[in-house]
Amino acid sequence: MVTQTEALKGLQVLVVDDYPDLTSLVGEILVDEGASVVPANSGTAAIGLIMLMKFDLVILDLGMPQPDGLTIIEFLRATDPGLLRRTLVLTGMKHDRRAMALLKKSRIPCLPKPFQIQDLVHEASRMSLPGWAAKPTS
């Protein structure tokens, strides 16, 4: 049985944020936990990578220039609902009611920025455990 502390080992993770320093930081944290990380610093780059590669998990910023994180969520809903169920949002938009309602309705976990490193590792690990993707999204 895979434990939460081993859950990220060997996983391919897409990290999407328009701030390269944050993409790099999140990537380093996940690499330290055993994941392979592919960074994307725009929604356009993220969509291109999703079309080319297979990912086990997506860590996604909402507040980016177009296409923003909400557009990427809609893209995943249409093209890869399984990956959408393995998407964790990091956002400074916690006061955007529309965005938060969409995340809640879609059952997409969200960590507000600034976030704690242990919270990021915990959420990403939990989402990577067998059985997590079985939860349906709307």
C-alpha cells in the first residue's frame, strides 16, 4: 500500500504559474518529495504540455493572463476529466466568489497564497493516493 509520505514518488507533475520564482519553488518542493516536475509559466504553455504529455497531477495558479487558470480547468473538464480530478489550485484570488464557487462545485482543492509548504505537500500527496480520482466532478 502506498503511504501519503511516498505518494509523490515517481509522479509526473505539471506546475503552472505566471511567476517563474513560484513555479520554481513549488517544483523544488515536489522534486524533494520524489516527483518529476514540468514547469509552465503561462496558460498557453500549460495547455500545450497537457496535449503533448501525460501528467499525474497538476498544480495550477488561477490568476494568470489569458488563458487563466479557470480556462485551463474548463479545458481539462472537456479533454481530461481524470486529470481535472488531480488538479490542485494555488491562488491569491480567494476573494473571487465566482472562482471559489467553481472550485467548490468541481471539488477542486485550493490552497490560498501564501501557502505553507507542508500544506502543499499534504494536499498533493493526498490527491495522489489510489482512490482519490474516483471522486466525480460536475
